[in-house]
Amino acid sequence: MNETNDIALICVPIWYGSDIHGMEQAPDILRAAISDSNSIPTVATTTEIPVDELPQNEPDNIWNVKHLESIVVINRQLASAVSQQLAAKRFVLTLGGDHSIGIGTVSGSLMHDKNVGVIWFDAHCDMNTETSSPTCRIHGMPIAALMGLCQSPLNDIPTCHIKPENIFWVGARDLDPGEQELAERLHLHIYSTKHIHQVGMKAVMEELRKEMTKQGIEHLHLSFDVDAFDPKLFPATSVRVADGLWMDDFDTFATLLPTLPKMIALDFVEYNPLLDNEQKDCEQLAVLFLKQLLTAYVG
């Protein structure tokens, strides 16, 4: 059971990490949907991280990374906000925006607990560096920054870097060559969609529990990217990858989440309302996902 059921909501309307418009609309849409839902725990406090318009002439950087300066500023503010709310014993729900915010949110959790465990629920491993990234987009780099593998100021956002063995990828199926090499060299905990469908999500959750116990992990940060799902289930995301997770996979994941260490923070990212249909099916699914994940937190 958690020390408190108070939820601190942080909204980060950013698209710069993906360089694709639309995701900046998601926090307001999801915040309104959450406030209308009686089944989701009450939000005690709400913070909006300011996302200023990009300058007309962005400063160049030697790494050729897109929107670097703006993303660094935003994530530093975000890390501080997450840390402050955790210090106040509140659960932190951060609504993005693209997955570049994972640098700031997990950095905030690391300030609270240097041994925090992270579940990266995502079709991608997001551990490209400035030199290995094929797109130069920062939403593919947060894990590299958190592990201290970057060369740009992204590396300096965390006050301490996470141990690679404390990261657990669920649903990954689209690794770039540099990421694949890193995964093999560091023997990372990557549970691909193929593996999940071979052994079942229940078995994967038991593996996670055992590994987290081995690492002495007491607190858990879940960074939840909707592109982990098959695009036929959730098409309203900007980087779709076939052969993803399905609703029964998620139901098992959410049901067994309370068997893992105490979840203290949840990111929800990469929902692009501009790609939703007229019935807003993905918006309704997103709220359902949030409801089940927050129910796991309360339990």
C-alpha cells in the first residue's frame, strides 16, 4: 500500500523530441478526460512545464541534434518538479508530449531514489546516442542520457545516472544497430513483443519481479509509450511499429503491476490526437490505460 493516494499531475506539451506536431495537444485532452472520470483517483496538484515556441533561428550544436537547447531546458525543469513532488510523498503522473520527457521524469525519480527501477514500456529502446541516432531526434535518446552515454548536455540532466541493470524494456521490437550492439554488450533486460507472446505476459512479470528483487529495487518508475501497442489497436501515435502488444497483454501487465516494487511515478507519452479518428477511439483507450495503471498504483 502506498504512503499516500495524492497524485501530482505534471503536463508537458512538447513535440520537439519527435519533431512531429500533434503530441503537444495530448496533455490538455487527457487532463480534461481524467477530470471527468470518477474512476480515476483525485489529482491533488497540477503543474504545467512551460514549453516556449522554438526560436526562429535555433542555435546550432556540434551534435546536429534537433531542438537540443529547448529540450534540455524543459527537462531540467521537469526533473526538479518531479523530485519536489516525490519529496512531498505524492505519486507523480506526467502527461506528454513525446518521450524526450523521460530524461527529466526519470532524473527526478533518481533524485528521490538512486536505485529506482524503470520499466520502459515502448516499441523502441530509446537508447541511441547523438552519433548512433539515424534521425537526430531526442525522443530516441532518453535512456542513453539517463545511463550517461550521451556527449551533449543531455548527459548532464540527471544528477546521477541509472544503472543499466535497473532498466526493464517491455514490448521493444524496433532496435537500431547501435542499440542492438549496446543491448548485447550490456546484457540488458529487454522483453520483446515476440518473447512476451511466446512465454506470456504473466511469465514476463514474474521475471521482472525476480530481477527487481535481485537488484534490491524498492521503487518503480513506469514510462509508458502507447507505441508499444500494435498500430491496429492504437494507431494515434507518430512512430508506428507492427506486431505490437494487444489488450490482453496490457490487462495482464496492469493486473500484475502491484506485485512489483511500489510504483512512484508514471509517464504517459506519444499519444498524438491529430492521428485519432472522429470517434476519438484512441483517446478513450488512453483514458482506460491510465485508469488501470492508476488503479494498480492505488492498490
